[in-house]
Amino acid sequence: MEHIAGALKKLIKKQGIEKEINQQKALDVWEEAVGKKIKDHTEPIEVRFGVLTVKTSSSVWRQELQFQRKNIVDSINQKLKKTTIKDIRFI
């Protein structure tokens, strides 16, 4: 008898939705990847085609986070143990 986790992994791969699930996980690890201070001034909205859209509390935060974008992308992908996020769009 196969364990439920193994069966779910097979189903996810078969349906071709593994990428979408990993992208959704990026939203879940946002606070862990960026820390509480940044999390308090941002809200991850969605991921489409590997681009994470994040709403910021102000233009000052938006500009500051633009400078940190590559480090944030790397941190998220490290938490996911996969290169899922290619870029971040701050709005």
C-alpha cells in the first residue's frame, strides 16, 4: 500500500501542477524569507510565470526593496529548495 504523500506527489506531477504549487508556496514563505520588519510593510499578492507581485506600504519601501530584490529572490528560492521565483514586482 502506498503512503498518501507519495500518491499525492505522483498525482501532482501527472497533472502538471507542480510548478503552480511551488509558486503558491512562495507566498507562504514570504515572512520567513524577508523577516518581520519587511513583512510588516509588504503583502505578497500573487505569482505568475515566476514573477512574485508584492504590494508595499509606501513608495519609499518600494524603492528600498528594489535594491534588495535579488537577495529576496535568492532567499525565497533557498527556502523553497527550488528556483521558483525569477523576479519580484513591487507595487
